[in-house]
Amino acid sequence: NPIPEDSVQSTVVAVINVRDRDSGDNGEVICNIDGDLPFRLERSSENTYKLIIASVLDREKVSDYNITITARDRGIPSLWSRAALVLEVSDVNDN
């Protein structure tokens, strides 16, 4: 579903579940967003992250965002995986 451009900062737009079946450091996963986007990831539990609006959205400037999330374990060598999602921003009548 599109996110209205007037959504307030700290609005949760997605919940991401991660899982690594290894134990110890090899099973601990850290996620981050690739690039400079107006979103941030916040860990909400051991295996869950929330994608949150971090700054103002303006549909006239950017109508959709391609967000790539990288998950890395803490093993040596570190293994990783990426997932991409598209977030559409809906227009809000300014008049």
C-alpha cells in the first residue's frame, strides 16, 4: 500500500523478520538499509526490525523508493543476504 506523503516521522511502514539457524555469533543477524534514504531500521525484537520514516516525504520530489536491506551475521567470515522492496508515496492535496 502506498504511504501518504504527509505521514509523520516515526511511522512504521514495514516489519521485517530475519532468521539465521546458526548458533552463537554466526546466528546473530544485523540489518541495515543501503543508501541515503528518509527511512531507518529499528530492531524491535531479536529477529524483527521495523522500517520507520525518518524524515519528511515529498511525492513531488520522489514518488517511490527502492529500498535494499542487507542482513549480515556476526560470523567470520560474515555471511549476508539482501532483500529489496519498493515503497510508493501517495500524493496528498496541498490545497
